Amino acid sequence: MSVREWLAVAMFLAFVVGILSGFPVAWVLGGVAVLFTAIAIVVERDLGHFTGVDWSYASLVADRLWDLMDNWVLVALPMFVCMGLLLDRSGIAADLMRDLSRLFGRLRGGLAVTVALIGVVLAASTGVIGASVVLLALLGLPPMLEARYSPTYAAGTVCAIGTLGILIPPSIMLVLMADRLAMPVGDLFLGALVPGLLLAALYLAYLVVWPWLRPSVAPAPETATPVDLALAWCVLRDVLPAAGLVLAVLGSIFLGIATPTEASGVGALGALVLAGFRGRLGGTVLRDVLRETTLTTGYLFGIFVGASAFALVLRGLGGDELIARALLDLPFGPDGVVVSILLVTFLLGFFLDWIEITFIVLPLVAPVVEALGFDLVWFTVLFAVCLQTSFLTPPVGFALFYVKGVAPPEIDVRTLYVGILPFVGLQLLGLALIFCWPELATWLPSRAYGR
């Protein structure tokens, strides 16, 4: 390798070390870019090795940031975040938990099934993992433990179900991926819908079957409310507002009535109307929602700035060419290259957050996969499913941290680690199914857009 390629390798390693040190992601990305620009200048000036990177080259970041801030697709980010937070504060999930637990009360593992169904509703309305996981933990863990459910079964359910929001549209991760790869967001939303529901179905199957195989995991309820028309009406009344809003947002995108940006505005307005109709906008609710939306958006755009600088300098040092050459030289064939990328992504998920992997790794490997003749929507959905595991795999599984912060004392770290193992296995099974049958990710986009 040339000196500039060694610098590219050292730059990536410095990024990993910086992330593991605990510094904010945006500062690590931007700081490493500035540091290696200075190193490249010294190497070229004093040692005589060409690097191609100097301060004038690094100044191209300003042009990239202009294009970034002029991107209308990214307007959807704060709108979807606001929509999810408003639905969280409106009490819809709490009402669903109460009614669905009565509806499935006679089913062994019915409380876990209730948590799963609420998680799917939240996933299709929030796209914010932290909010979904914490809410499900607060609503679902106490009644499951009170019903003598196994702590590992209960904790694993809450952790895994809460991560569906990163995949089922509208998903913030899919919006960011579409921006990084210059793809239509609607393509990714359509492509991820069936895989997201497939994962939800796998989770539900496990939650129903495992208690029947091991009754001690979820004992049968001693008393249960009989299902009648009044209960069915209560459930329908609570489900319809959230389901109607989700259908309005996703349906307008899929049918071509509105762009994702326009639909996100409809979603935020609809959530505001629902929260107001339920009388949940009083006190500090609206102020807290707007404040948290602003903080989340600022955090993401701070990472945008740092990632733009990092990616520019890394490419200036030939990092993208080095990665492309390394992948194409693998002796596994095209399918083996994709499997290798997914394996590395899975391992990186143990140590890095999905945001860093999306911003840095995905733009480097996607062109290689496309050059090998694979459908980019299919690969991006595969990449997204693989990244979903990063929320559950220790030591940096954020879903584990979220649950531990609000869980009862009997839910310790070991309980969380054991509880998520079956769900990580189910995620990998879902990943294998999508890999073997690409139509799971490509059929809906092809039908919608006639490709």
C-alpha cells in the first residue's frame, strides 16, 4: 500500500479509538478529519510523499454542507421525530397496553404479545428507538414480572420489540441512508416494509411458541377478562387514531400523493391534533416535545457536519479505493463479498452506534455492491436489518442501556444479555431470509414504480 493509503487506515482506526473513548461522535469525526489533514500536509511537505490532501482540499467541506442544508429530504427528520414524541406523550400507547392486555389475557404469553403489538404500532409512528424502548419498558415490564414471567423473557421482549422502529417506516435511519446514497426515500420505505413486518412476525411466533414449550417462562393467567364487544370497541377506538395517522403518512408516500418531506409534515400535524384532542398538550408537554425534537435534530446535524469532513478527507487519502479494492479481491465471489460486508457490519455493531456505521461504512461499501450488479435497495435494507442488531449486542447495545435505566431492580445486566440472545438469532434468521429471497425487499418498490 502507498503512504496515503496507510494514512487512510490510520484515520479509520483513530475514528474507532475516538468513539470508544467516549467523546461525542460529531467532535470525533470532525477532529479526526482536521488532525489527518494536518498530518497529510506534513507527510507531503516534509517527507515528499504525495497525499493529495491539504487545507484547500479540506475546504470543500463547506460546499458539501451547503448541499446538505439545501436537501429537502432531510426536513423530514425533525417532522418524524416530532410526530413520534407527540404520539408518545398523547397516552395512546398506555391506553393500548391496558386494552390489549385484556384482549389477550387468556393467551399464555399474552402480555408479551401485547407489548409486541404495541411496539409495532410505535415503530410505525415514531422511528425513535429510545422513546419506544423506554415506553415499552415502563408499560410492559412491571405487569409481566407481576404475572411471574421469566425476567429474561420479559426483558428480551422489551429490548427487541423496541428496536423495530429503526426498520419499519417511517424510519429515521432509512431517511439518513437515502441521503447518504442519494436514493429516493420512498424506495427504501417500500423496501423495508415487508422485512420489518417479517421480523415482527418472527418475534411474535417466538413469544407465542416458547411459553407453550416452556410453561414456566410465562405462566397461564389465573384470571382473565372475558372478551366481549365492549372490550373490542375499546381496543378499536384506541388503535384507529394511531393506525389512521400511520396509514395517512405511509399511504400518501407509497401512492405518490406526497413526498416523504410533505408526508412528514402531515404526520407531525396529525400527531399534534391527536394529542390536542386527547387533552394532552397542557402543562409542559408541547414545550418538552419541541425541545427534545430540537436537541435530537441538532445532534444528527452535528454528526452530518463531522461525517462530511471525515468522509471527504478519507476519500482524499484513497480510503474508498482501498476498501473497494480489498472487497473486490476477496476470493468469495459477489455473494461472498456481500456476506463479508454484513459480517463486518454485524461485528462493528458490537462497538459502534448505527449512526457512525451508516455515515462512514455504508457510503464506502454501497458503490462496490452496486458495481457487482446487486440491487441497491435490497442491499441497503439488508444493511439496515444487520444494523438493527447493534441496538441489542453488548457492550454498546443502546436498547440494553435504555431498559436498564428504567427497569425494576431484578432486571440486571446479565438478565438483559441472556434475554436478547433469542431475538438476535431471530434477526440473523430474518437477515438470511432477505438475503436468500431478495424479492422480500424489492417486490413492493417494483410494483409501486413499475420497475
